[in-house]
Amino acid sequence: MKIGFSLHATLVAVAMVALLSSGASAQQPLKIGLIVPMTGPFASTGKQVDAAVNLYLAEHGDVVAGRKIEVLLRDDTGIAPETTKRLAQELITNDHAEIIAGFGLTPLAFAAAPVATEAKTPMVVMAAGTLVIPQKSPYIVRTSFALPQQTAPIALWAAKHGMKKVYTLVTEYGPGIDAETTFKTVFTASGGTVDGARVPLHNPDYAPFIQRAKDDKPDAVFIFVPSGEGSAVMKQFAERGLAKAGIKLIGTGDVVDDDILDSMGDSALGTITSHFYSAAHPSAENKAFVAAFEKANGGMRPNFMAVGDYDGMALIYQVLRRPAVRPTAINSSRPPRA
């Protein structure tokens, strides 16, 4: 995987060099607090994150620039921002973590951001995808993606393939609202019309919303749900007979996440999505990554979460290898970008 730095990412990397080089003795281990959902409805995210971090350590060693890397894994269950905030505070204060990382969902990244700011601790967001996350703290850098990047291409595709009316069905939290807003903006600018609904984040029942979408008789339904929820959507989309009614299912790649794609069976056939990563991408680099990941994890296929975390570890290692710089080098009058 390769990392591309935005201005904000570069500034945070500079800040990380300054903070890490001026902190603990080089003889002490560098502790990374990894906060992800290992249990609960979004446990598949935590599983992918943990596996990717362990693979990076196995491939690149656990000593960099003379410092041993120690990863402290914490389970925030994926549904309680107050838990994530508490874990971030404990990792920094009690465990002396010099970096906090992970963050599977946007509300959890938001909860940890003020902790990172107050403690002046670098925070590497490896998963959560709401556009404004890096603006929540000058100590945040993101190595994954932002939802508008995933959404605009499928909106353009729908318009170019003759779709005139689309029903948007998104989970009601930051990334879902980003996806809905971006899809509507791009698709209507191309002459289409959009209706839609938002589904609750916690304990969602997709069936009534999918039925409402069917009753609207659109050309397609655009879906965004958190990673791990795609199977439930596919099952109910098939059961409600939308495909038989001539309604196409489109969305961001989270819906057909590589980690759960096999479990969807034939219900996923015909779905069109746009995304920044697929385990099937034929580059030599990706083939090697997928093979190593599957070998290390009993055949489990990596998904986009794994890539964001693998790249997050690469960022940390690259920063540690840089020479020390003055903290004043992070000053900039330009606003951060996602």
C-alpha cells in the first residue's frame, strides 16, 4: 500500500516527529493505543484492524529508529463514544501511549479528538470516514478515506447509465449524511431527482425502509451502511423483490465489503458500487498484500479497513524514521483538509 499526504497530513506528520522525538527516552518502548470495536455489531472492523496491524509488525519488525513498538489493543464495542473517550484518556494518562489510533466509527473518533488535543497526542484515524474528522483536532491524521470520495463516482455512473430517479437509503450519522449529500449534489447536477430516508445507527431494521424505497419506484436505490451491515441490506433487498421490480442496487463499497462478501451469496449479484479498494485488484502489490494477510489470518480476506490500518502503521514508521524537527514547523494559516 502507498500513502499520499495532503497538506494537513504532512503537517500532522511533522508534529508527530516533533512530539515523539522530544518525548520519552529512545530506550523506552513507543506505545500505540489502538482503540477499535472487537465486540458488538461492528466487531468485523476491529478484527480487520487488529489483523492488519499485526501483519505490519510481522513484516516490518517491532523496532523502528531504535524504539520498540508496543501496541495496546482496547475494545470500545463500537457503539459508545463515552467508552472510546475514557479509553483514550486511560491510554494516554495511565499507559503512557504516545499515539492513539484506530477508530472504527465517526462518533468514536469525534469523542477521542478533544482528548488528543488536550494531551497533544498524535491521533491516527485508520477507519472512520466522515469528511470533517481531521478538522476536529490539529493532532489528527487520517490514513483511510472520506465518504464523498467514494460517493461521487457512483452518482456520476448512475447519471451516465440513464438513471433518472434514485432513492437514497443511508445510516443516520456523519458518513451516511456525507454520502447522501454528495450523491444528491452530483446526481441532481446531472439532471436526476432524488428521494430518500435515513436509517438509525443502532439496531437498525432495514426492511421497512427498503419497502418504502420499493414503493417509491425509483430506477435505483443508493445505499450506505457501516462496514459489516451489508449482509442484512442484501438479504432484505432480495426478500422485498426490488431487483425483480427492475430497481438496481448501487452504493459505496462498504455495502459489499470484502470481509463479508462471500456470506451474501447470490443476493449481491448485480450490485454496483464505487470504492477505493478491492481485494480483487490485480496489481502485484495488492496480490502480495492479500496473500500475506490471508496466510496470517486463516484465509480471512482483507477489506478496506485493513488497508487503512496497514497504511496507518506505515505512516507511524515513516514518521519515526524522520529526523527531529522544531515544533514551530507545524504552523500554517491554511485550514486542514480531509
